[in-house]
Amino acid sequence: MAAADELAFHEFEEASNLLAETPDAATTSGSDQLTPQGHVAVAVDSGGSYGAEEEAEESDRTALLQEEKQQPGFWTFGYYQSFFDVDTSQVLDRIRGSLLPRPGHNFVRHHLRNQPDLYGPFWICATLAFVLAVTGNLTLVLAQRRDPSIHYSPQFHKVTVAGITIYCYVWLVPLALWGFLRWRKGVRERVGPYTFLETVCVYGYSLFVFIPTVWLLGVLALSLSGASLVFTLWPVVREDTSLVAAVLLSTVVLLHALLAVGCKFYFFQPLPLEHLAPPLQATSLPPDVLLPLTPGAKTT
Amino acid sequence: MAKAAESSGDPGTTSPRPLFAGLSDISISQDIPVEGEITIPMRSHIREFDSSTLNESVQNTIMRDLKAVGKKFMHVLYPRKSNTLLRDWDLWGPLILCVTLALMLQRSSVDSEKDGGPQFAEVFVIVWFGAVTITLNSKLLGGNISFFQSLCVLGYCILPLTVAMLVCRLVLLAEPGPINFMVRLFVVIVMFAWSIVASTAFLADSQPPNRKALAIYPVFLFYFVISWMILTFTPQ
């Protein structure tokens, strides 16, 4: 008969760390055939070296556990519901984690804990796309105040451009990165790169820092965001050759910088002169006022 | 097996007992299966589904639907925690509001293609796809509201912003200037807050309590986008 102490739920630190590193492992609690102290054994599902008569039992148990953890098929609603299984406090915690990247503090292990969600990336991208368009419009308004010849217009098409760009970035770049890491895993026999959803999650949450700092869409936002990406990817890449690691990390940072710089130039410049349509304007400005303004006269 | 308490003796010797006196002593053990169905048929509000609505005049039909839409408008303008919008949902009101808003917001045809306000189709798509996305989001988070009920609520709560659009168009007939902009900004902010309050009053109860903020934030973003489109509208 087990002691009352063993029946209480224990948080096993080593087990949870091991689980975090090998997300496919199945834990089995100690039965009375194993040690009587409730010893937790972590069995990697690729098979362990157990005795013959225990192996059938272990495989039965792991099969059962895997069946319980099996997600519903992708045609059911419940499959997608599993990606939105987060609370408000969890989302806020993940956002805070992405805002303050620290070298030893891995975003995926400590904040995601094998539960990536799609709520954060989706709505952060939507908010960012819209905030970019709004701020670009505000820049145009302020530029028009200074220089009344610049024609103000709502520029609604920028919203669609912003949305498409950001969503493509958050989906296609993690896809490429995940594919590359899986290929390297095949080459180097390294266990446990991030799943695709975790990569998307990391990218989505790392874009959050652009939202409040969009006015200074510059070095600060880029460095914070890029730092959180690099720190998250570092443990996965460090096992590889240093050349591949350096190339991969610099590619990631470069793509991120391209996004930031592209956004700055596209959304935060007032219209150059050749986009005006003077014959269609009913303005009363005489044409010679427009001439001294060169196309290169951009503010900030 | 029912164990009935045995009445003592034969009926002949004892005094006559009242009818069903021994019933209170009967105990039924768990072995007897009790089967059957107890259902109460749900009766929604009374509507005659017989041929009388086919024979009525078209005016009656239209007036009945218009009255239903008008009643829901009142519920949006004076939001209380009531179930009317959810129980008798319809999509006529959202359609009328969306078409009105899109007609007023579309840019005139002389404007250049690239810069300018949204086209009619863009506004329409934003409103309907935005509402669908928010509904999907709230269902994925575990809310127990049906798809069309949520669309109905989100569509009806655009009413304050449509009123703001009308007011803005009237204000824009006056001369442009900072006062003009301030008035429009104030009106749009007030109506935006009204929309948020109205939709939260109807939608918040359907979410689990630890996810309410996650479900309400997209609604905030949706009405913010529409408010921005209204505020940046410039007539050509």
C-alpha cells in the first residue's frame, strides 16, 4: 500500500525539464513492479532498453498515452481549438517574455512550454499592420501641416499592403527556418528542434515590440525584436557547425532588418511629387510652387 | 426487486386500513431501471406558421421585419443586458448598416486609384470578414455563442458609427479647419466608445471568465478600424 505522501502530486523538476527538451517523450509513473518510491521514468518513444517481459507492458502504456494525447483530425473544429487554448494571463506573460529577451532565458521553453498558440501571432500581426497604416497616415498629416502642397489622402491601400506583408513574413519565414532546421537535424542527428507552430509563435510574439515603438521604428525596436529571435534560436543552432550557425543567425537578423527598414520607408514617407495628379486636382495652387520641391525632399 | 413492507395479518382479522396506507413504506432498490423521456418542448415566441403569413399583404411582412430591426436598433442605442439581440437574431440590420456605411465611405470615381479612401467593396469586405474573424476567434477561445448570433451583434453595434459617419458628412459641409476636425474627432470617439460598450454588453457573458479580454480585444480593434476610416474620410 502506497504511503499517503506518494499519493500527493509532486512537481518533478527534472522530469519537467526532460519533458521540455524531448516533447515526444511519454512519462510512466512507477508501478509496483518498479521501485516502490513512485519513481518517474521517462521513456523516449523511439524505444528503450527494457527487459523483454516489461517491454510489452511499456509499449502498451506508451501507446495508450499517445492515444490520449492524439489530436483530433484537422477537419474537426477541435483541432483548431487546441491552438487557441490560452488564457489572458498566459498571453500577457508571453508578450512580456518577448519584450525583455535575456540570453539564458529561452522563450520557447519558459513561456511556451510546449503549448504554442496561434492567438498571439495572429492578432499581433493584425494590430501591427493596422498601426503601421495609421501611423503612416499620421505622418502624412503632419507633413502636410508643414508643407501645404503635399496632397493628403487616406491612402487606404497601405492597409492591405501592410497586412499582406506582415502575415507573409510571419508564416513564410518560420516555414523556411523550420524546414532548414529539420534538414540540419537529419544531417547532424540532433534531437528536438522546435515545431513549426513554436517557430511561428516566436516570430509572432517578437513582432509585438514594434507596436508601441512604431514611431521610433528604428534601431531600438529592431534590436529588441532581433535579440529575442536570436536568443531563442541559439540553443538549437549551437550544436551545429559554427559556420552554419553564424550564417543562419545572420540571415534571420537580416530578414528582420529588411522588414523594419522596408516598413519605415514605405509607411513613413510622404508622397513624392510624381504621384500627384495635377490635372485632376481642383487645388488653387499655382503650378510654379510645385516645381522647387524635389522628389528627394523627404522628412525624417 | 421491490421489497414491500408486509401488511400484518389477513384482511379479515385486522381493522380496515385506509387505502394506500402501506405505500409510504415501500422502498425501491437501485435495480429497477427507470426509463423514459422527459422533454419539455421549447416554445419560442408565438408565430403562426400556418398559411396566414402567406396571405398577408407585402406591406405587413415588410413592416414586421422593419419593426424587428428597429427594435434591435433601440436595444443597441440603449444597451442593457438583454437577450433580444441574441435570441431573435437577424442579418437585415447589419446588411442595411454596412451598405449605408460603405456607400458613404467610398471614394468618388474621379479620385486616383492608388491614394484615397476605400472603395465600396473594401469597406464591405472589411466589415463582414472582420465580423466573421471575430466570431471564429471567440468560438475558438471556447465561447458558447452561435455563429450568426455573434455576427448579428457585431453588425448591429455598427449603428453608432454609422450615425457618426452621417454627422461627419454634415460637419464636413462647413468650412475645413481645426475646429471642424475637433468636432469630428469628438463625435467619432464618443460613438466608438458607445459601440464597444454595446457589443461588450451582449457578447461578454458568452466567454469563459479568464478569456474575456482575449475575446473583447478583437472587437475593439474592429471598431477602431472602422472609426479610423470614418475619421480620415475626406470628400473630394
